[in-house]
Amino acid sequence: MNTFKDLITRVLIILVTLVQSTAFTFQANSISTRSSLLPIHPTSFPLFAKVIKSDEEWRQQLSPAAFNVLRREGTEPPFSSELNDVKQPGTFACAGCGSPLFQYSTKYNSGTGWPSFYDAIDRDAVDLKTDYKLVMPRTEVTCKNCGGHLGHVFDDGPKPTGKRYCMNGVAMQFIPVGDDLELDESVAKRVENVSYTGTTVKTPMETVLPSIGLDAVVAILFLSSFLNDKPLEAIQNWKMENLTLLFPLGVGSFYAYSAVKKILSALA
């Protein structure tokens, strides 16, 4: 019994240490977080200039709905965007500044009612930051060129990235292939470069840490409860009603696995 309990205790200590280590790593690198989002590939074409305008200038340029989303971080009603129905090759660009964001080839039907993509064009397309508006952190997606709010990205998307960029359609415009040959060429070059460098934008560490901490706490609580119920004695004196004693072990193990998986993913 003591050996088994010592083993579980050591596992918990390792888990907590990993969480703390990840937190310290984030703190030490917090200054360079933005720089980690910069392009990791050379670009042979000019990117759009950084766009900075006053609220009044944006109001004059954008529709009320687009201004509410892009400049006030609002959310359009689901199934309200015509971009949900786009089914032809082309580029989805920012409605504020025209900067290319997503390719049609990465668009898919997520069933959420908002245009969804599994990847951005490259690291020059979008920025990611942590959003605490709903208390629990979410990863907000903004246009890297003008800072306009686009939506959020989640970890429940399809392969190969596993990401779901859930975007507001009113924050974007669609340019079919052939309508702007210069745009088509520049986007093609950027996508070609990304094919050699792998994934595009990394989720901010501060978005992941609270979720890791919560999983670790739940795992510790349930595994501690399991140990306090004298599991080895229950297994030795086997009865069907003792199956309930395994419930805390199952829940605790699930959350411990979840925490470790998130840590490894964040450090990858």
C-alpha cells in the first residue's frame, strides 16, 4: 500500500512541477512572446504596411456591423454571413485593411454558423492574444496588419493543424482567384514558404496555463481521494460494489493525462 501510494504521490509531484516549470518558462519569455509570432520564413514580396487609424476614420470606412466587430471586438450572429456559403478558390482578406488572412483551401464547415478555417496563410497574417472576457481564457485572433478583431481560435479543428479559426464573416472580404492577380501571386508565394516551415501561429502560453492548472488540481483531488479509500484492500477483498472506488482513479487519471498533454503541446 505504501509503495503504491508513494508512486502516485511522485506522479502528482512531477505533474505539479511540470505546471510550475511551464509557468516560469512563460514568465521568463514573456518579453519575447510577440517576437515568436514573427515570420520564420523569408519573404520575397512586400507585405502590407501597418495600418493605424482613429476610431472616427474607421467609422467612416466601415459599416456599423464591421466596425462593431473589427474595432469593438463584437460578434456577429451565427449563420448571418454570406462567407459561410463561399465554395470557390480565393483569398479571405481583412475587411478593414485588405490584408490576406486565409485561403479557401483551409476553409471547412464547422457547423458553428461562422466561417471556419484550420489555418491562417502564415505568421504574417494574424496575431493571437489572450481574451478574458468570458472569465476563462480564450485565444483571440486579430489582423496582424491593422489589429482588427476577427474572432477566436480553438483546439477542436480538423487535421492537419487541429485548429478551428472561428471568424466573423463581416470582418472579412472574399477575393476569388483571378480577380486580383498580384494578390494571388503573393499569397501563393507565402503558402509555398509555409509548406517548408510547418505550422503558422502558436497559441499564447498564458491562454494554456489556467487550463493546465485546473486539470492538475482536479487530478490531484481525485487521485488523493482514491488513495484515501485504501484501494489495495478493496481490490484484495473484491466485491462488485467496490467498483465505485475506481471512479476517482479514472477521473484523476483522465485529468492528469489532459494536463500533461497540454503541457507537451504548449512546449512543442
